[in-house]
Amino acid sequence: MTAIPLSHWLVLATALFAIGAIGVITRRNLLIALMSLEVMLNGVALAFLAFARFRGDVSVHAAVFIVMAVAAAEVAVGLALAIAMWRHNGSVDLDRAARLKG
Amino acid sequence: MAEQIVFYVLAVGTVLGALAVIMPPFARNPLHAAVALLATFSLLAGLFVMLSAHLLAILQILVYAGAVMVLFIFVIMLLNLRRQDFGEFRATPWKILGGVAAFLVAVRVAMVAGASVANSTAADLGTPALQSFGGAYDVGWALTTRFFLPFEATSILLLVAIIGALVVARREGGAR
């Protein structure tokens, strides 16, 4: 039995999600935005795992596993985009990526 | 009691690490932000262990603290970002107020969601059905039976992501 109530886990998870969201919105650097996105995804994973623990349902862990794989794929593509953007613009500032056409 | 202390230490550390990723005094240097992110991931792995998600705690270290961080640091060093390229955290009072308001709303939603779970005490892991809760056997069983199709789709997604990343990051003109 865990002594920590479920609401504590959920508050922590939402705190991480909120911090990540603030980072994505306020930072205009592509790398920092991606890092903040990772923080958001980790907050979601924490909420999933807390629910899994409290419901005693291990199949939720499979969902978190898949979220992790998707996050890894997202980072790989995002960082490749950062490199392409750096080659093209000479910066990774999201405000300078306003054009859809190269 | 000891469990509470560990939880709060890990929780505060995780939140501080996450803040250090986005806040200006720490995140001026891209590598500092990356290290703060690494600390966040590692502390989160400890929290996963507290939720007896043992397999996912190890995967958190392997995938996030290992692979993802190496990718980030590799790209930061490859791009050779200078300080002025890194962007500022443009914190206006309205943004901070908005952040606080968003957090309070999120906390309220979390409370309601937590209260709405019928069984608000943790499942007893002493019962035979939950003996190996969160271990590789249980999670692997779920992945290869009930979640077989999403699991296989994930492998295709990873393949597509690898090829996509290579194509996007390739030099213009392509002769390599």
C-alpha cells in the first residue's frame, strides 16, 4: 500500500504538464520547445502510472510504453527539423520559421 | 512516513528541474537546460519506482536519460549555438499570471479526477494477481496480447521516424 494519496500524484503530474506548456508557449527556441514538450509528456506518463497503480491495472503500463516510443520518434524528427532549419535560416528561432515555403 | 519524505523530495526536485529547463537564469546555456532535463528524467524514474512501475522506470532511464538526452546534446553541440541564438524567456507579468492560473485550474481538475476514482486507495499489491505488478512479465504480456496491434504499429512508427529524420536532416542537394 502506498501512503501517498492519488491527488498528490495528479497535482505533481499536472504541475509538470503546466510547466512544460508554459515552456512551449513562451520559449521561442526550437530545442527548448522540444525539451518542454518532453516534460509535458512525462507529466502525462506520471498521471497514467499513478492511475495504473491505484486501479491495479497493469495494462496502462503498455500505453505509457507506447507513449515513450512515440516521444522518442518525435524527438528524432524534431531534432532533424532543427538541423534542417539551422542550415536553412541560420537560427532555430521559431519566430523566424514563419514561412511555409522555403 | 519515510515514503512521504522520499515522495516530496523527488517531487520538489522534479518540479525544480522542470522549471530550470524553461527559466532564464539556468537555461541561458543550452547545455544547462539539457542537464536540468536529465535531472528531471532521473528523478521521475524514482517516482515511477514508487508507483511500482519498475520496467518503465528502467525504460525511462534508458530511453529518456539515455537516448533522448544524447540526441539533444548531440544536436546542441552540432549546431554550436551561441548564447544569443538561444532565445530569451520573455516573461511578462501577464504570462506569469497566466501560468499560475493555468496551474491552479490544472490542480482543480486533478483533484476532481482523483476524487472521481471510485477506489481512491491504492490497489493492494499483496494479492496473487498483482504480485508481479509493473514487472517486465506483466507489461510484456499486456503488450503482446491485448495491445499487440499498437505495439506493432509503434515499431512501424519508429522505422518511419528514423527514415524521416534522415531525409529531413540530409544536406540539400543530397549527394552523400
